[in-house]
Amino acid sequence: MYRVWNFIASYSVLLIIGAVLALIWANIDATSYHHFVEYPLWFNSMIGVDIGHWTHAYGEAAHHYEVGDVEKVLTMHYLVNDALMALFFAIAGKEVWEAVILKNGSLRGKKAATPLFATLGGMLGPIGVYLGLAMFLGSDVFDAVSKGWAIPTATDIAFSYLVGRIVFGAGHPAVRFLLLLAIADDAAGLIILAIFYPSGDLAVEWLGLSVVASAAAFVFFNWLPRYLDRGDQARPRSTWVRQKLSYWPYAIAGVLSWYGFAQSGIHPALGLLPIIPAIPHADRAFGFFAEAEKYLHDLLNEMEHKLALPVEVVLFFFGLLNAGVEFNSISEPTWLVLAGLVIGKPIGILLFGWVAAYPMRLGLPAGMRTVDLIVVGCVAAIGFTVSLFVASVAFEAGPVQDAAKMGALFSFGAVFLSLIAGKLFRVEKQNT
């Protein structure tokens, strides 16, 4: 996972396989598919979905289980979406953290200003189209779908970068612009998930557990050994902590932080993010998923590399457990999500990118034209992974959620839209 291309090849293939299998399975035998998704792994009173909610979702088959006096059930869906997807968001969060905090970080300084401003347009545009069309369709539709306003704001990093390379060529400055935009978009998406889509009743005092876990990991296993080693080039204490303890203190802190998020009502898939700043990291950034990272031996990069294979497997199951939508579920939310992505994204990115480049005088990267913003907007309209995730938390399981998920899946159509836009606006591919 040292190159972006390897990141995409690994993640996208397994994710697509999982999604395709889910679509086939759900449309052949919807009952067995949904029983698999909601399959109970552990009845308990600590983590999982509410037992009443699970009983309703699982149907009559729930009565075959001797549940006992418990409050929650750990299902396949909860395990993947709420627990294991935390690893995926941790990798995205790590790249954002390095881009913001480290020297030469891609999201620092004037060079990132135009892509960041375009990102704002790439989120407000879809929201405006989604809610505007929903209002046009009437109050009943608006009331039913309004909670899903954030679904079309997402940009799938992997697929967008893959298509961007095909349309622009690997060496075109628009590809880097697109990658910056996609990462910033997902960073904003994490904030939206935390604020607007709590997983239950808020109990913010539980976040104290996350804060304490992160602070303790940083102080005792990062700052203190370095402080004690000051002036000693051999760095014996830091070396001992790194060799003997490795990533285990941060893994334990991560589990505690995740549990704090799960109990606080904020979506637990974000639960590892507070631990990232506590982990020893490199002193400079080389770009998102840069090849140079394979030569870095700081603990943060090594942990990311070790997570590569597990996250690939997690994304396969994410596709399998979330993309199983019956084709007869297509309805208004499908077209609203799709319109938000394929109409709102290009318009928003073009408008805000133009304002940043010219009236605000921030400029565009050398070699990038204004019309390239339209093509970038079309490529960024591929929502898929994060759009599916937001749809799963924005709506309760049922027809509206299924219809919204279908819109996220249909955003693959933006691939063809991007190719057409590239030809129409005469994009000159730059492969080096």
C-alpha cells in the first residue's frame, strides 16, 4: 500500500466483488441475505444494536434464539460497519493528519487553498440539489428523505483517483487536485458523521474515556521516553518502548477510545481517530499514500502498512453487507442521491473553484484549466463507499435506506460521465 495505485487496486477490487455478490444475493434470495446481514454473533449488554431493534429486523427467525436478559446484540452488520470500519477511517484519518500537521503537508498553505474551497462547493452543491429537488417533489417526499442530505456529499477516494488517472493521465495536475479534494471531502465527512449522525442518545461524558486513552498513550509511550532521552543520541528508553511494546499501547488505547465512542452515541466507526495524534509519526509528509512511505519506519506508518490486508478484507465485507439492495427498491431517494452527486458535485466544484482561483486570486495549479474543474467535478461524483456508509446511518433499515443506497451504487455512472466530459472539454492526457 505504498503507492496510491496499489491502494486502489487492493481496496477497489475486493470492495467491488463484495458489492456485486451482495446485489446478486439480495435479488435472488432477499430473506437469506438479510438474515446474514443481521446474523447475531453475541448477545450481551455492552456493545451492538438494541435487542428490540434486532428482533424487529431479524423477523420471526429471532424467536428461535434463547436471548435471555440482555440489552444488545452484536450482529454481522454492527461488527463490520461500527467496529471494523474504524480501521478504514483510521487510515483515511492518518493521511489527513499528516497532510495537515507535518512539514510539506498537502493540506497546508496556499497550495491547498483552491482545492479546499472547491471541496466546500463539492459538498454544498450536492446538498442544494438533493434538498431542492426533494422540496420540489413535495412535503411528503422531503420529510421522508431530508435526513439523507449528507449522502451525496461524499467522494470515493479510491475510485475517483482511478478514474482521474484514466481521464487526465497520471501526470496531470488535475489528478493531484482531485486527490486533495477527495481527502478533504472525506475529512469533512467524518466531521458530519460525528455531529449530525449520532448512533444513539448522546452521552458525551463517555468521550472522556477516548480523551484519557489518547492522552495517556501519548504521554507515557511517546512524549515521556523522548523527554527522558533528551541529550542522549542512543535514545535507550525510546528504543526500548518501540522494540518491546511496539504498537500495543496504542492498540489498547484504540479499543478504549472506540468503546468510549460507542457509549457516547457518536458513531463508533470514528472511534480510532483520537488515537492517531498520539502515535509517533514522521517529521515530514510525502503526499497521500506516497511511495516514499515504504522507507519510513515511524510507528504510525508501520501501523498503517500492517493494517493494509485487514482493511482490504473489511472492505470486502462492507460491500457484501451494505450493497445488497433489491432493484425494485428504486424510488425518489435513488434519483435524489444520484442527482446530488452527478449534478451538484460538478456545479459546486466549478463555481467554488472558479471563485477561489480568480476573484479570490488563489489560482489553479500550473497546467490546469478552468474547464478542468468541470471534469474533476464529474470524477468526484463517484460516491460509493462513504455514500453507502452515510446512507446506512442516515436512515433506518427499510425502503428509504435501500433506495438511497441504490443511488450511491448508481454513482458509478459518473465514470462514463467523466469520460464523456474529458472528450467534450478536450482534456490533454499527461502520463508523466
